[in-house]
Amino acid sequence: MVKHPILLWDLPTRLAHWLLVALVASAILSVKIGGNAMEWHGSIGLAILGVVVFRVVWGVVGSTYARFTQFLPTPATIRAYLKGHWRGVGHNPLGALSTVALLSLMAGQALAGAFSNDDIAFYGPLYQAISSELSTWISGLHRQAEWIVYGLVALHVGAVMWHTHVKKDNLIRPMITGVKAVDDPAIPPARGGGPVALAFALAIAGLAVWAASGGLLPPPAPVPAATTPAW
């Protein structure tokens, strides 16, 4: 059967995907090292938030197959996929659920980290916005959710390997090249997501990182200068 190559994943989608992979790996490594690496961990968390916000906005204004309206599943499509009747390109229904779950978890972890502290030297940029008791509680959730991150990442990687090596549907190559060979010549390539959409998504992501960095908090009160007693 003749295959027809189409553009499936646009460049911003691919860059966001692989950047998120690198950032999550770096976040895990830095938290395991601890100590001074926690400052890096906090910065990486802000970068993760920026990438996730970008991907969410790009899921609205990006190209065809990057949009949530294109791949978010319905109960009917999930049933069809489980029965082997689903035909489509891009994220399959279960892959779509995995993507949404990972993006939601990463956003939650990054935001929680901004409010967290380690009771030693690290205080997130939004620590001053809440009480120390609430920060401690959020810090606990942030640490416990680490295991959920491991589980979802392992599930995601396992599913990709299964599709690639068992179902012989390589999901990795299109996320690198952007191109996928399809059987149906009527399937259109990805369209949309031009420079204006890209600038808009980057601007929203930048605003999110600025706010999570404490940009909306009032500046700290100045420390009174020491006075010299009069003799």
C-alpha cells in the first residue's frame, strides 16, 4: 500500500514536547541532588510551567493536530479505540488522555513548587503570598506527587514503546521530523499556527512565568538603615 507523508506535528509542538522531557528529567535530577541544586530545581519548575502554559495555549491556536479540539477523546472514540475500530492520526484517544494528564500534573507540580519550601534554605517565589503553614502543606503534596509523576511518565513511555515496537506504529519519528506516512491520501496535513499564534502563545507563557516568579507580589519592605547614636 502506498504511503502518503503529511506534516503531523508542527515545530513548536515538537520543541515544546522535547523541552518538557529535558526539563522534567532535570527537575528530577536536581531534587535528588538537593542542597544548592534546589535553586536550579526552582528555576526548572518555572520553565516547566512556561512550557506547559505555552502548550495549552498552542492547543487552542496552534496547527491542526496540536489542537485539543482535534484530539480530545469522547466516550465513543475511546470505545472505538479499545475495540480496534479507531482510525485517525495524531494522538489516539488513550494517548490524548495521557497527554492531558501529564500536562495537568506538570502544571500543578510547578505551581505547587512556587509556593513550597524545604524548611532549610529553599523558598519558592510565591512563598510570601501564603502562610507558612499552608506552604508546608503544599510542600508535602508536591513531594508526594513526585511518585505520580514517575508513574505517569513510565506509563507514557511504555505506551509509546508498545505502539512503536508491537503495533509497528512509530510515534517517535513524527515527533522528531514532524512528518508521518499515512495510508489515506485524503488526510490533510497540519495547517494553521502561524507567527501571530506563536507570538501570542509565547507571550501568555511569559506572563505566566513572570506571575509565578512573584511578579504580582508587592516588593519587599526596605530594611531600615542603621542609625549612628548621637553623643
